[in-house]
Amino acid sequence: MTEFNGQGQETGRDGARTSRTFINALLAAASLGAFASVSWTSESHAAASVRDKPAEAVGEVVVTAQKRAQRLQDVPLSITVAGAAQLQRQEVNTIADLNRISPSLEIQQASGQNPGGGGQIRGIGTQTFAAGAVGAVGVVVDQVSQGNANISDLFDVARVEVLKGPQGTLFGLTTSAGVINIVTNAPDPTRMAASVHSDLAGAGIAGSRFGQQLVQAMVNIPLSSNSALRVAANVNIRQGVDYNTQKPGYDSHDVYGIRARYQWKPNDRLTLNINGDYSTSNDHGLDFFTITQANPDDAAALASCGVTVAPGNRAYCTDRPQSNPQEVYGLSAQIDYDLGPATVTSITSIRKTAGGLSNTDIFRDSANVVQIFDLNTSSSSSLVTEELRIASPTGSRLEYTAGVFLSRYVHFNGAGDSFVVAIPAPGVVIPIVTEDGADTHDNDTSEAVFGQATYHVMDKLRLIFGARYTHEILNLSQTIRATLLPGGTGSATENNFSFKAGGQYDFDRNIMAYVTVSQGYKGPQLNNSNPFVPANIINPELPLNVEAGLKTVLLGGKLATDLSVFYDHVRNFQGQQCIPVPTGLACGPVNYSAVDSKGVEFDVFGKPLPGFTITSGILYNPVKYPGGTVASDGTGDLGGSQLGNAPLWKFTVSGEYEHALTGTIDGYVSADAVFKSDLNLNNSLDPLLHYPAHWMLGGRLGVRTHDHKFGAAIFVRNLTDNHEPVLIFPAFPNPGDYGTYYDPQSFRLVGVSLDAKF
């Protein structure tokens, strides 16, 4: 039996369990490898050696940040771009991992939190548990908005673009802080191809603090000279990071996903893309709060069930089942038709989530005087969208994109069997409060017309102007389970006009400056935290952003820089306040009168030397609470202090050096680092709710063939085992206690990475 000291330190290993874990992982890898090797590249289509190809000039990197293919250097917008190679070397496998690629992006996603919460760009974002709430940072995959039906894992991705600042003109109502634009690899009708990638790590092996086995595979199948099918699969199995001393054992988190993309080009004018994805996940034991500081009585009680209270503790004790099953799936069809002077695009999509019966022990502390159980809750959602637009050719004197966008989001949250507050006794649990709660239905319908244009006044000078008009209707209704009577209801209707204006000037092909002013929009929320009273309206969030930037390409195309200075005034900022109460946490959305985000960001990336690749960025971002903002724990006025989860300084760097070892084998070493200044983790002045300035370090050491078809490496993430939390709550579960939420980025991971391409 594995012994666990409550501080994340294993004092022994269950060899049989570890062996079974690796055997299962290797079987999964073999299965997906077999799937991938159904086809392979024929010798006549073998890819030329990477070594023989000229390196892509960074000044020619192409992005779709403005819904058209453009050189990154020509886009008047601050963008961080990470390609497939960078994502792999930094172990970026989930949406939450993306905060390591950009200094302006933070992602904190708590269990039980609405998918709309979690993302922040330049300090602006939405953390919320409210039904129907949407994020300030939109996630878009292959031009389809994910809304609150986000993908979680990243696989077979060509690149990720982080667009900073309001993007409402082109991307709509969930992008008041920015957009994470994800582009997957397109099918290739010219050749058959396949690949398999795996990262294997075991808890307690080589210093790894938890276990994870990741296997990803892809097969590309030409169906004709002008059509192809690409299918990618993903298995992500994790043991930990939390540990239940009552099992005893690590929590298990299993994610399985598949994506298929079909592309057909029957002629030079028409292109059809059909995308489908499906993923299923289940948690046996949740990533949730553990006690990292406690009053003497609670510390002693926790010690009696094998938990040592200390910073970094990830152990808990409960004999109650913990589960959170969920399915996410979607289907989209995109049709592009080239009329000659313009291209017409139609994108139709549907995305759905289905949450199975979820069971949660809120405190996860069988020694506590009070127990709280949330039993058999369920949820489901559906998002249907349609976008129809017309766009001029890139490079024309007047470049324009105009269209209409329709969406309807429907969400249901079932209260489950009951919400129970109980007192434990030997062999039994005595309920003292049983609350059936309320079933919640909410829907959000949005209709918009938009357009954005760039006019080339002269060869070097361009003017930018755009606008979007949005009509949105939000409704919420509840049914109280105990009485079947209506509970809190509410509705809101909004009409919004947002805009963008600016100019850019090309000093030459490799130096461009721009200035833009843009106003975004994020719709209202309905606060239904009390089902017995009507829901109150949380007003729409209205950011007004001013940005100036300078982009350069240096060293003959080997290095690029991106400097931006910004000021973002966010009126009616949508925040959240969580207050500990006897039944756990009372969380609800709130409006702050205004929040100002300002600062400077500088990015540099490229291949300045043979074999050496680097991507780096630094952000200075004072973003403050407005005066009169009361701390969630009552510690005082937060006015003038740094906003929650927003570091004043953040620095990211990722680099790799490759060198030939033999005539066919290259060796390489890569390293990455993230620095964050002090973090306020819970809208508080309490120093115990702040996390000090720190570094996160990672890297890999490996070998691969010259053509990058086969490779093996040893990797490490969070080398120094720095325990940065996602959230900290005071008085949880009792006065003097602090509950801390950790996720996989909070602990060291060490493993082996294997790659094969055919």
C-alpha cells in the first residue's frame, strides 16, 4: 500500500499498481499505434528531410486572426502564435496548459465551474459558477465558436493564436477580453500519412508527483484527388494530483477523444469542410480543495485520517464516491465559394454537452463535524450557430469582411437527488438538513450583423473601420424540487453596438506600426444563487480598448518582434464573489463599476541561429480593483490593489537547440520558463490568500531522426515542484482553515515521450 504523508510525498510505492498503470498505458499506445499504422506514406511521397528544407521565415507566418489568411506581420493586432512543435515541447495538451505560451493569458478552471469561466487576457476575464454565464475569452476551433461547450484537450493542432483585447467586431459576444483561436491540421488528398505520440509518466517514478499517460494518434486518408479524411484520437489518463487516504489511492481522471475532418474541393471555386469531434471524461475523485492550513482542532482531526495539513498538501479523506462524468461533442459544416471578386462562407455548427450524475463531497473531510454532499446532479447544454459572410480577396484596395451571425444556447442544470448537510457518526451519516434544490433552465439567443474593412489609402498607409450590432435575449427559469413550484426567474434583452477603428503604416515590408480603438461586448448574466427570489441582472460588460503596436522582422527573416502598449477601460466588469458559509461556498456574479487594464507587452520569436528556436514574451500589466470594492472575506477595501489572478509581471520563454549526432540522428535539448509576480487568489487583502512571485521551469532532452519521423525524449514539467494554486478559500471548512485548489500544473511531472510518423 502506498503511504502518503499529506504533503504530496510518497513514502512507499505499490509496485503492482504502478506496473498495471504502465501496462495499460503501453497497451493504449500500442492500440493507437496500430490504428495509426493502418496506412503509411508511400516511398514516392516520402517527405523530404527537414534538414534539407529551408527554414520558414518568421515574417511569412500566416494566421487567420481576422477571418482571412494573412501574414502575421500585416495584422494590426497583438497576437501570440504557438505552432505544433512548440505546443509539444512545452507539454501543452489541454486548454488549461495554454497559459504557459503567452504572458497575457491566464486560465484557471475549477471543478464545477461553468465552462464560461476560467480565461483571462491582460487581467480581464470571468470566473463564475452562474448558470448561463459566458467567458470573456472566447475559444474558437476551426472558425467555430465553442461557447460553453469547449473542448478540453488539444491534439492534432496546427497552431494556436492568442488574440489580445476585445475582438467583438469579428468574433462576437464572448470575446470582450480576447480570443484563443485554434486551428487543427487539414486533410491532405496528396498522400497517406499517420503518426502516434505518447507521453508516459508514473506517480513516484523519477520524481514525478503524479501519474499521466497520454497517447495521441492520427491517420490521413486520401479519398480522391480532391478529397481526404483526417482522423485523430486522444487518450489522456491521469492518476492524481489529489490523493484519498480513505481508499487509499490517487484520484483517477480519464479523457478519451476523437476528431474527424473531411475536406472536399470539387473545383477551383468550391471547398467543403465537415468537422466532427467527441470526447468523454470521468473523474473518480475530483480536482478540488484540500486543507493547507487549519486551526489546531481541525489539524488534529485531519491527522487522525492520514492527512498532514501543510502548504502543498493534496491529500484528503472521504469514503463518499466522487464522480463527474461528462460528454462533449460537436458537428460543423463550412462551405466556401469563390465568386471571383469575393468569397462567400457559410459555417453551421451544433455543439452539445451532457453531464452524467455527479457526486461531490464538498469538504472531503470525514473527520469534520459537518459533512456536505451534493448528490446526483446533472447538466446538459446545446449551442447552435450559423455564420454567413462575404469577404473580398486579401490584398485588394478595399479589404472587407461582412456577415450575419446567429446563435442559440440552451442549458439545463439538474439539482439532483439532494443537497445534504450531515453529522458523521460511527458507521452512519446523520442528515441534519436536506435540500432538494432547484432545476435550472436558461437560454441565450443572439443575432448579429457585422463588418470590418481595411482601406489602402496608399501603398504604406491603411485605415481600419468595423462595427457589429447585437440583439441578445437571455431567459432563466427554475423549478424547486421539493414543491415543484416555480423558483427564481428572470430575463434580459440587450441591443449593443460595438466598433473598431484605427490605422496602420508600413515603414517597409518588415516594419509595421498600428493604432486601434475598439469597443467590445459581453452579454448580461442572470444571478440565480437564491432560487426563492427572482434572478437579478448582472449588466453587460463593455470594454473600450486603445492599443498601439510596432511589429518588426529582423535578421533577414530569422527573428520577429511584437511590441504593444494598451489601455482597456472595462465598464460594468463582471466579477465573482465567493463567501464561505456553513453549507460550503456561496458564490455569485457581481458588477464592478469599472476596471482599468493597462500596460506594455513585448514578444520575440524565431530562429536566430542554426538549430536554435526561441519564443519569448514579457508583460507589465497594472489592472486594479475600483475603489469601494469590498474583499470577499471582509478584510477591507480592495480599491487600487491588483485584480485577482492577474500578475503585475509575467514572463514566458521557450527554446530548443538541435544538433546532429550522427549521419541520421539529431540530439536536442529544450527548456521553458514562466515567471509570475505575486498573485491574489481570492479577492482579498489576506496575505495567506496571495501566492508569492515564482518561476515554473520545464524542459526535455531527446533524440530524433533528421526528418523528425521518429523520436524519443525525457521531459519534465514544473521542475522545482512549485505549488502554484488555482484558488484559495478562507474559513474552509471552518474558521482558521484554508482550502486550496491545486491542478496538474501545481506539481512536478517527469516522463518519457515517444514519437513516430509514417
